[in-house]
Amino acid sequence: MRKNIKLILVLGIACLPIHSILGQPATETNTEYLALHDIKAKLRIKNRPLLDPFEHKTDAAGIEKGAQLIQLKYDRTQNIIRLQETELIEDDAPAAGLPEGYKTYTKGPVEWVEDLRKGIVIKKVLFLDNTASSAARIVFKGMEVKGNKEPLHFSINGEKLIRPASIIAYPQARQYIDMGAIDRWYYVDLPSSKLRKGNNELLIWTESDSTSWRVLIAHINEFKRGSLTRTSPNRSMKSSNGGRTWSDKRLGAMDNIDGEYSIRLSLDRYLNSGEYYSPMIDLIDGENPLKRAVANFKLKIRPDVIRPQQTSVKTFVRFGSSPVMGDQSWSEWKAFNPESEFDLKDQRFFQWKAILETSDPLQSPAIKGISFAATWDEHSINQNSGIKAHTVNNGKIILPSYPFSYENLNHLDLKKYRESHQLDKIVKGAASEFEVMMRLLNWAYRVPLTSNAYSWNWNDVTRTPIIAEGTGMPQLNGPFFKGRRMVEMCLYPNQALIGALLSLGYQARHINIHSEGESGHEVTEVWSNELNKWIYMDATRDYYYYDPETGIPFNLLEIHNILAAKMPRKEDWKNPFATEIGEELVKGLPVGQRQGNNPFSIQEGGGTHILEIMGHFRIIPRNDFLSNPLPVPVHTGDTMWGWDGFLNWYDEIFLKRDEYQRYSDRASDFYQPLNQAKVSLLETDKSGVLKVVVDSFIPGGADGLLVKVNEDNWESQNQTVWNWQLLAGLNTIRVRTKNTRGILGPVSELQVRYNP
């Protein structure tokens, strides 16, 4: 039987000036989003064709879900998707950190730190191709000496500014006053009207007779570690005679360092471009895994695009007959306009993208929604069979805006790591995946470490343990430490843990965290197939956090959100919460703490205190440091992070920090589901025969699928497409992935009722 279905949705794109978007009070947006499969359910009444067009507007809140937003932001207050609104101008970030071969700055004057006193003037030249901005700030990495009361002087293109001593002007900013031995990022407002197109000259000095302020230097030799493409442009200079003569190669306290001062500009203005990519769209059946047979699929996309001067929006679409996005059935990207109509036959699946651009940094185009008009003919041969599908669980394929590069799980260095530490013996007999992870967590808590700060090869992090006589088991450095805290800096035991997890086939990653008023911390997250989620672990203290009601371990974002929900105010550098109310605040959080087989309470290791440090966090969006040793941060953990390779989280409570460029407030950009099997069931031309199509994501190396039909046994297979003959009544299919280390992914289970 042939039916004609028509569906219409609406797309709108607008351009808004920056002053109409920034600085407005937050309001609740009560937008109801109707999922596409719910729309289709309303379209069909007793399987009769829709007689009148049905119109539905999908707003920005709807199209943001599951999409990629590259250099774009979903603005909840105005329900639009627009360009990101801050730009960082810097030339030091790849090399920011303690350079290899040099001592830390906490032990007196050192080569790679500039000590400012009367007569010493430092210069930073920063290039701007456009000066437009609604606000601007100087951002620099430095410190004040203990008890400092001297101001820091600035000149930007001849305009003089003063940053008073923190103890005088910002007494609540205890991170600057009480933690003088640790560098921090400082922020100084400057008049954006004084910026110039081209080179901008920034001078910094003090009038104190002895050192009162210090500024860190990114060593020229470290650029090759932190970037594959960037080098020092020699825009940092020093004068030791009050500005009469300058040198760009005699920086630092000993006048012998070449590099760049960690001094940057942060501008409130729109980035010049951004890209939106929708998830795969099926207008006919939406998220229902059962895909009915159709023909003559026709689509019209109707963008409502406003292109004011100096801005543009370009839209593209591509189509496929398979739900596996981008396979050989899919077309190339095609530009479309409001008049474009596509006659697609059976290419019912599609994806659209938009490229937003502006040459005026104070104006941004903004996507308000999407609209389609579609028609098709139904060719379902199972029309009278009452065929229905029910999803028990189905895998989710989600692409983050900024891709994560996963390590090859068969890398020879992982094999070396596993064998040299006899990790198979450590986990032998473990009853579950989670128990394997707990054994590795405890092992990483105790294993001897090399404390190699400049290598991200896991084999360089740990010492090969001695095998205990008569046991064949590794003899670690004692069963426990003197308290619930490993003696080494937190980065190293968590690197050991990541290496161990990867070597046994579990994808894990490194994260660093901090809040204003506190130093930072390095932790681990690992993908749990049993729980179908990322979970937080910390080898420094042999613990994890969990939900007291369910017992399920948290990931870092879940803990962060609990903290943010209890915060009485936004966190900013002028008034950090941790030094004022942090201890009392975190005591009341509904967060359980794993004690494990350890004679010391987690409180002795500061388990509750660590909750105060979860305001800001960032990931390195890769763990393939064996396959690709560079780029990496320079000595992560010794100085406050400022590397440009991080992806940083922010939200309405813990705001963006001006020393970074790449940010996201979308969970999908940080928590990509792994080892997924997304199953679709496509009708064929034979009654009761469905084509099974599996889209999978198995990072690090795939070894096929396991499939279980009805009550049959699990069977291995390498095919991702095959036909399934239904039986009368209830049919069940289960699919899960397997990686090259034999680790099984979460089970996808679909039930199909068939009444021939």
C-alpha cells in the first residue's frame, strides 16, 4: 500500500550584536522540544496518510542535542547557537611550564622566571589583525613575593595602568596572598580603545628596590614539546636599565634565557568562524530502531538566514541510505538554499551543517532552529503484521565537537608495560571488570615511581618491581603509606594507572582540576563497560567517589555539578569560595568516598578536601602518547596550567578562565560513549525479514561483534550488516562490541514483536 507523508519544520538564523548577547541577566528558557519520533506518532492515525501538512518548529535547544559545535556556543538565555565570544591572543602557551633541566622557582631566583624590581622593564609585543572588542584584559602568569605591598605598573601603547598589590586591593583573593610560592594567573582590565591594529607594545615594571613581582617565561627550547607547528616569535624583551636598551635573548633572573613571557591578551569579541554539525537525522522513524521501507523520499530544507554586512552563514547537507553516517552510500556535502529541493529515492538518512563567519568581531550570526518539509511513499511489506520494536538498550554514537584521539590498544609499549609489571597476575581471578579496575587502582597507589615529569610514555613513569620470592608476585613498595596519600606528586601514580588500564584494554584518560584559592590536582577517568559510563579514580589516594543512594561511581562532571548546585555564588578570582566557605560546603555534599582495603581513612588523605578543587577541570583530548609522543604539556603539575592543548569545562557558576581559548559547557564534548553498538533494523522486500545494521565505536582497535538471537548462544561475527528472519511472537537480538584486547562493550538489546 502506498502512502504519502508530509512533515514540515522551520529553520531560522539571525544576527545579533555582541552587546545584546553579553552581559544580560540569565533567564529561564521554557522551550518544549518535541522529538521527531513523537512527531511521527502524531502524524499517523490508524496508518492513514496525513491529509494536511503538519508544521513544527525545532528550536536551538532541540538542534543542539547530539550536535557538534566547533567554536560555537549554545546560548541558553536567548535560545540560539552563535559564535563563541572570547578570543585569546598569545604566543607562549605551547612552552608554558617548568623547562626541562631547570630547578623550580620556589627555591630563590632561577633562570626562567623574571624578578621585577626598579630598573627592570619587560616588554611584550602582541599582534592584532583587528582591534574591535567590547572589553579587554591583560593575562599573565606570575606571583607576588610574600607580603608584597608594591603595585605592578603597565603601559599598553603608551597608556599607563596599575595593578595594586593583592593584599591591598583584593584581600579576599587569598590565592595570591597565602600561596605566594605558587604561580597564579593574574587579570588586569585595560582600555580596549588603546589597542592598535598590528603590533601592540606592553611594558611591565615595578618601582620597588627589591623583587616584588615575578613573571614566568616559556623557554624557547620547550616549544617543540608543546606544539608540532608553533615556535617562539621573539616578541618578548627585557631592559635592565629602565628601558634604554633591550634584549630578546637575555631574559630571566640570570639574563640567559630566550623565550616568551607568559603574557596574553583576552578580548571579549566573537571568533571569526564556527561550524555546526547535526547528528544523523531520520525524519521517518526518528530514534525508533525499526526503519520502515520507503521510496521517493523528497526533502526541502528552508533556512531563514539573515546575512548582515560582514557576516555570512553557509549551509550544506548530505544523504545516505544507511544509518551508518558517512558509509559508501552517503553523498558528498552539497550546498543548499531556501529554494533547494532534493529527490532522494531511498536516501532517507541525512545530516546538515552550517558554517558561521564574521569579519566584524562585534557581530555574530546565530542559528535559531531548523525546518524541513519531507514527503515519501511507504512500501512496508509488514504493514499488516503488527510489527513493533522495543528498545531495552541501544548504543549511542556521539561525536564530540573536539575529537579525542585514543591509543592503539595493541601498541608494543603497552604490551611491554603489562608484561614488565606482570599485571595479568595482579588481576587474575577478578570476578568483574570493576574488580579488575580496583586492583589496578590499588597497584598504581603502591607501585614505585620514577617521577619523570617530561615523558608521557607509561614505561618511563614506573620502576619495575622486584618479584617476591616464592610468590611470583610483584613486591611493591610496602602495602600502604604512612597515611592515605602516595608520597609522589599526584600526576605520576595516575599516569601509572592510565598505563595499566590501557595495557589491559580499558580506555582511560588524564584530567587536571582546580578551583580558585586552591592548588590543582591530577586524576584519572576510565570508561566502564559494565556501567556504560566514564568513572573517576585517583591513584594518589586509592579511591573513587560514588552516589550514596545507588552505589554507582561518579564521573568528574557529576561531582562538579553537585558542587556547583550547592554554590551560593559564582566563582571568580576576586572572591574564591574555597578559602571562605569551601570546607563547610563540601562536608555536606551527597558524595560517598570509597575506603577500600586500607587501614587509613580517606579523610587522612584529604578525600573530602579534594571536592573543593573540582570547580574547574580540563582534559588533554587524547591518550595516544605512545603512538604520538608530542605535543604534550611542559611539566604538568609544577606550575599553574596554561598549555593551549587543553579542552576546558565551564558553566554558569565556574566561569571561563581567560588564560585558555578552547572551552565547552556541553557534556557530550567530554563524555563520549565508548565501545558502542547502535543497532538499526531495516525492512526488506520479504515479510518478516529485517536487515540488521550495526554502527559501532570501538576506539583503540576492534575485533568484531558478539551477537545473541533469542535464546541462542553468543556468537562472534565480523559482519556489521546481515538479514534476520523473525519468528512469530517476540524476538530478541543482543549485540555487543569486542576490542582487540578482548574487552566487551555494553549490551545493546532490541525486542521485535511479529504477528504474521
